[in-house]
Amino acid sequence: MSHFQSPLGDFPRKMMTFKSNGQFAVTAKDEILRRCEQSDYKDCRINAYAEIIEKDGILVQPPNFIFIDIDLANFDYNINRLDKVKSSTLRKMAIMSCFPTVLWTGNGYHFYLPLQTPVLDNQQYIFSKERFPNLFANKGKYSHYCISEVFMQFAKDYFANGKSDPQHRPKYKTCLIRIPETYNSKCLFKGKSKGESKVKILQKWNGKRIDAEPLIYDFRAWLTQQELDLKLVN
């Protein structure tokens, strides 16, 4: 785990393990390692975002970490089909000079991509929820999301060409990433060996946060089109 180059910075942040009852706060890297050991290194995940994302009721945390999950189960356990999606995702990222961390989780691939982005919710002249009343209505598609969290979802589907796990809908409080060299309990329960169940680094992030401005432009167009589609339906 010590060789994992991570964009994680601020503490406290939330963590979860196989033996924990939900998420709990950790305040230092040594505590993370201790908690992993206590869980026999099973299902050790930590939030990519710090626990404190608001100050005085104003969002201060930009959506600067994109988490893409492509799951083997969504491709009928056909590793060749999964690998094609992995390759196409990396090619699309390369167009923007993005070089993410890629993990093998035992059940598929995770892509962890840090970006340079503003807090979109604070750009009221562009991303006010009032501009998208159907999407952000009380019972709308994104009623429980802030604009920046919807951007996380847009980005994962954008880079994976809509092939990412549809059950994975990241938010600030649920963006839990797996810690390398730990074990996926689902694989162990299926009878796979520890070696087969280990979370492995296939590619390390190069440490460069790419400016996401072109992606934000596409996101605005995508939001606008979704809002128009809902108006036509209603």
C-alpha cells in the first residue's frame, strides 16, 4: 500500500472495511493502515473526498476526483469484452492527456482520475439548479444531488462511453475507492485464492491534474439536453 501514489490529502475522511459497521472517520495514514490490518485487509475502502466539503453552508469541495467502475458481471464475465472497454476508456482519457490510476479489483477495473476543476455549484450564472428545474425537482432524476456530484456521474459515463457500472453513482459521501494490496471479499467467498482476490495496481496516476474545462463545457451541453428531453416528455 505504501507504493500507491494517491491524490488524497485533507483529513479527516471516511473509511470502510469488511469488519466495520458502516463508514468511520480516520485522521491519519497510520490509522488507515491499522484499520486495514484489523479487517485482515478485506474490503478496505477510503473516501476520495475529505469529510468536510462545506463551510458556512457553502460547498467548497470541487468534483476533482473521477471514479469509474467497469464490472466483469456487466459483460457476462467475458474478460475480452471487459478489456476492450478498458482500452477504449484509456484511449478517450489520453485525448485529454489524462493518465489515471487503474486497479484490478478481482471483479473488474477501477479508474481513479484526479482533475483540476472549480466548484460547479458556485457558478450560479451557468449551473444554477433553477436552469434545470425538471432534473433537480423534488422527485427529479437528480433531486438528491448537487451539480458537482452530477458532474462526477457525467464524467465516468463520458470516459467509459456509457459502459461503466450503472449501479455505481458516486457522490461526495460515497466515493469509496479500494486500497491496493487488500482483498475483495466477494472473490474470496466465491472460492478464489488470495492472489486472485487481491486488489492490484495496473497503472499509477502520473501526478498531473488535467484542467477539466473542455469536459465541463460538454457537461453543460449534456445537462441542457437532458432538461430539454424531460420538457418534451412532460
